[in-house]
Amino acid sequence: MKRAFGSISLTCLLVVGGLAGCGTAEKTSGSTTNETKAKDQPVKKEEAAKERKVPVKKPKDVKVKGVYMSGASAGNNEKFNELVKLVDDTELNALVVDVKEDDGKITYDSKVPAVNQYGSDQHPKISNISQRMKVLKNKDIYTIARIVTFKDPYMAKKKPEYAMKKKSGGLYYNDGIPWVDPYNEEYWSYVTSIAKEAAKQGFDEIQFDYVRFPDNGAQVDREVKFDNPAKKSKEQNIHDFLLYAKKDLKPYGVKVSADVFGVSTSQKDDSGIGQQWESVTPTVDVISPMTYPSHYGPGVYGISVPDAKPYELIKKALQYAVDRDKVLEKQKKPVAEIRPWYQDFTATWVDGHIEYGPQQVKDQIRAGQELGVDEYLLWNPKNKYTEEAFKKVKQ
């Protein structure tokens, strides 16, 4: 998804009329060997009957109000306890926890064979994931596993067969970072195996972030030779990946969500990155547009400095999403729950920016609620949140 702050490339900002370029096999105790053995061995009828009676776990139905917790915060006792207390003391009820981060690293000691093979869980930030999950479950906190999907510089270098490659040869770098090729279906298996392990750890939801192609789509298309024998469009490929992931995760009783650029609510096409609203929303349970006011360029929606008008920006951006969903619903097509990301940080790099505090956070939440969008997530890269903005209302 996201979300470079401080060193953010402002080519990612939306300008008037569109974008300015914004931009495995799982390891259980048995793994594949035991699966093969199971096929070869007879199963007693009474055991088979008993197995068939076990219902598939259903996802939790929760009106989510959450904040982001990085792997580093989850692994730090003081910061972890601080964020758990924040949820306890406020109307918040959920945490988005990094499982696979922007550098491609897994945040805990994984049992997925491919992760172990390539060492993507070396030096994990969370040394005690089981204990952490136990605490969150005991507190009845809804847990969302954030999995950065196609931005994976670690695997792009470790296994170049997965990487996006230049037509002239060698790895393609987007702003100095190599990505895996979203068309590579072997990589799909790798990343969904991590998602399934997260579900087994007890996460209630799997959130796919950076589930897209790199920004600056036209330049990427000129320079990259994609692994795309079927000649699928980017939009179709992202759609297909999310359907694949949701099917793979269905037995685990988790919701599946996708983070998309904020511009996707109003942009008609896929913005060159494969994220088109009507293509993504039928594939997942939850769609989370990253509607950070600071990420919109001057003049968007008629607002001279969107960062300085959080209520107006959110109201306009989400109105597009709500209206598009209504059209789909009239056509009897499925739509995902809209759960936007809001801004809880001050964007000092934006000309005309304002300081974000309780009022600015409340304004974003209120704008969504007025449109019937009650769920939300808050992003702050430093995991420092404005507690006053979501204090519990005294009865």
C-alpha cells in the first residue's frame, strides 16, 4: 500500500483529473508429505463421518475501529502494552499488526517451508507471537494481519524468478526498490501460505497491502517485461489474485481485506496499478481506501489544500465509493464493506499542511459516519495516536 512518510515521493499525490503517478506451501505439523500419505492410507468410515460434521469456522462480524501496530511495536513490551491499553480505554476494538512488512520480512519465527528456505523470517521483530495473540484474544481485540504483498524486495533479490525484470535485462527497480512480478502465480502461493499461517496463529482477518503494481504505470509498462503469458490486464490480475487468496483462506474462517489507493474511489480506471474499484470490491470482504488527506494534490475535488480540509476531503472521497457501490448493488453484484484508512499524523512535507490533532481525526471519522461508513482504521507510522479523538462516550 502505503505509505512513505518523511521521505514520501510526492509523485504519489493525486492531481486534478487523476494521478500524478501515485503512486507457498504452508508448513503445518504434516505439510505436503503428510498430505500425500493421507491420500494413500484408508480412512475409517466413522472418522470420515466425524470429520465431515466439523463446520467451517465463520469469520467474526465486528464493526472494526482500529489502529496500525508495526512489527517493531508488537515486539516491544512497552509499546505493545501501550497500544493494547489504548484499545481498552477507547472506542477502538481492533489492531492491524504487521506480519509481512514492506521489506518482505516476516515479523515472527515462521514455520512455512518456503519462508524457512529463503530466510525471510531471519531476526524476527516479534519473538513471542503466541503470547501476543493470547493477550489480544483474552482482551477480545479484533486482530488484522497486515501482509505487504507485491512490494517484496527481499524475495525479488533472493529469488529473481519472482522479480519484475527490465526488457533490457536485470531487475526492475521502482524508486530504488525491486518488486516481485504480480503476474507470477508461484509467488501467489508463497504469500498466501504466510496468510494461512497468520490465520492459524489466530488472526481474525488477513489484510493484503500493496496488492498492486508499482506506481508510474506508463513508465513501468515501457520498461518491464512481465511474466504474463495469458496477456491479462493488470486490473484482471489483481482481481484474480484476490479471488485466489480468498478461496485459499476460506477454510480458516478469516475475513479478507485489501488496501487500495484513496484515488480508487473516484478514478474510473485502474490508475495503471491494477486497482479498479468495481474489479476489487467483489473479491474481498473489506476494501480499505487509503484516504489520507495529505496524499491528495492541490485542487482535488475543488479543495485547494486537501490536507487542511480533512472533513471535506473524506466526505467527497467516500461519497464516490458509496455511490459506486449502490450501482453495483442495483446490478445484484457483491460489494465489500468500506473501511477507510484515516490520517492520524501531521504531514509536514505538504505545502499548506495543518497540525493534526483530536479535531482533525474526529472530522474524518464524522465524515465517514455521515455517509454510513462507520468502520475505520487509523495510520501513524510511529504508532502514536490521538487518544482524545476516540474516547468512549459516557452514558
